[in-house]
Amino acid sequence: MKTLHCGRFRLALDRPLIMGIVNLTPDSFSGDGVGGDVERAIAHAHAQVAAGADILDLGAESSRPGAPPVSADDELLRLLPLLKALRDVSVPLSVDTMKPEVMRAALAEGAAMINDIAALALPGAVAAVAETDAAVCLMHMQGEPRTMQQNPQYADVVAEVGAYLEGRARECEMAGIGHDRIVLDPGFGFGKTAEHNLALLRALPELALRGFPVLAGLSRKSLLGAITGRPVGERLPASLAAALIAVQKGAAIVRVHDVAATRDALAVLNAVEIN
């Protein structure tokens, strides 16, 4: 059985895992950011675990299209109190950041995974993770959050995203990050049109064949709004459908806002597939 090595945790990949989102930003696209309210963030994190999250993903800088950058100091000001409060939680803590200095501080405080939209491309990022036993999720993004959705273009989005992620994974392995610590994320909505996103979703089996677990983050995203015409707050049914499709096409992890509903949907899928 394949496992994902996340610090002191070993997560079996014999079923799809649910990564529950905990947004510490005041400007999350999904409307669920808690800003500087640490007590609210702690309560939400525990609620996500109780609802069935296998991993918690803590994000202190918005990466929504057009989002302005946040300094490392501000990011850590939001993150560190929550990491300290959740040190003994029963699931791995992932930190959604692209800054090496934030990675180092978060890992020192017990984070078991780094979820990097820049795929550890910034100087010092690979070393920050390689020096630990933490896992890493390498995501593809064309451009950067402020401009990534202005005019994304690809000759072949599936081939380009797959080649980029494989290249980043090989660089991580060469630096000493074990194969069983690496997850790949095609980056739905990060420098992609709706058609690009759909092409990647259809091609998840191809990405999964590269030998690394694949994470799919489609929850509440604009692709689902484009398909359904629904605003962010009304995208739960579409998010559940997207999560089920991603799992059926090989995703090992789904990153979601609505953990309990996703857990139930996956339970039904599992019951059908094993009987």
C-alpha cells in the first residue's frame, strides 16, 4: 500500500484523503477567511477534523486572482498562533505558502506539509523542505496571483503542466525529498481558463500515472461558477460533483472547504465501488 510521509504521520493512500481548508486571510475568494481571529480559526480547524479531514491546510496569504502579496512577517503573525494551538491535533498540518522563511518557521512549529503554489521554485524553498521530513505539494501556476488570469495561454495545457510538475518533483528528489513525500497539484484556476481546467480534470489519470499522488483543489472555484452560474456561496453541489469526478479520475487528495459533505459523498462512491 502506498503511503504519504508527512513528518510524524504516515497517511495510507488506499482511499482518497480529504484536505480541509482553514483560511487565515481577510480576503479569501470563498468568503471563509477568519483574518486575525485566532480563536475562530482554532474552532474551525477542530471542526474540520471532527467533520473528517485527514489533513488541515492553513493559509495566511490569499492566492485568489488579483490578490496583493503579503509580507512574510504578516503571514507568520497569522500562522504561528494557530500552529502553536494545533500542535497536538490528530492530523497533519499543511501550510499553504511560497516563502522559504515562512516554510522554515512553520516547519519548526510542527507543520508536517508545505503546500506551495510556486512548487518550491523560490530560492531556498527546496532546501527548507529537504532539511526536514515534511511532505510537499507542488502546484502548477502560470504567472503569479495578481496577473495569472489575465490571458493564460498554452499550446498543450496537459503536456505542459505535467512536464513542469514532473520536473519540479525530480528536482526535489535530487535535493533529498523522498518520493513518498511529494504530491502534485495541477493548479486548477491558477493561470488557466475554464477550458484549460476542464482539460486537466479530464486528464487527471495521465497525471496520476507519473507516480506521485495527485491533489485536486476545485472547491468553490470560478470554474464551477462558470459552469453553473452560481455565486461562491452556492457552489456546494458543484464542488461535490467536482471532487467525486477528480477521485474517479485518480486524485488521491481533494482539498475542500466543506469537509463533512465531501466525506459523505466519497462514502457513497466508495460503497458503490467496493460492492
